[in-house]
Amino acid sequence: MPFVNIKMAKAVGSPGATADQKAQIIKGVTQVLVDVMGKPPQSVLVAIEEMDSDSWGKGGETLTVNWAKSKV
């Protein structure tokens, strides 16, 4: 039984991905495992975790700081 864990950063205060977007991601990832690995779709588990950009770091700074710098 394949288990796929997708972690995504979202901007602080952002609602993140919509339920429809998450459903599309789950459907697409499941289909990849069906096509590539021959797994039955009912055996594929997909988890989507969204975390505020303050909870991720890159280059010693939070993503919030990184994103703010890239907008300058």
C-alpha cells in the first residue's frame, strides 16, 4: 500500500489550497502510482499537509522572510 505525504508551505494568513485543488492533487498523484507502479487506486493513500511559511526554513531564514526578499 503506497503512502504519499505531500508537504506544502503557504503564506502566513493565506487559506492555502482549496478543497478542489487538494482533490485534484490526490487524484493526480494516485493516477501516477496506478500508471507507473501498477497499483490499484484503492490502495493508494495520499496525505496533504499545509504549513505556514513561518514553519519552513531555507538558507537560515523562514520562507516568509525569503518570499518577502524575493518580492523586493
